[in-house]
Amino acid sequence: MSDEVMAQISEPFFTTKAERGGTGLGLSISSSIVEKHGGRLRFESNKSSGTTVSIYLPIVKEA
């Protein structure tokens, strides 16, 4: 994935798949949900090995 795409990947309506019906909402919505739960998404991309998306969520301790 290019640096340009990485910079916009979680922006609403950004898509590289418009011709195939992509709306550009999937990662934006996912990112919002994760952030509302105190977490974050991390994107790593390498031309030779592809892209990895990691989801980090806080541990909730029982009351």
C-alpha cells in the first residue's frame, strides 16, 4: 500500500475500490468503533509482504 493510501485509509468515503462497489466506509466505521471502546487500529504495509491491520483494545477488569 502506498504512503498516500496509508495516510487516508481510515478517512470516511476514501476507497481504492470504487469501480468494484467500495464505499470507503468499512475502515472508517471500524476505526470509530474501536476508538469508542478506548482502543486503536494500527496499519502496517510492506510491498513484499502485504498489509497488516492490528486492533488494540484495553483490558477490562471485572468489578
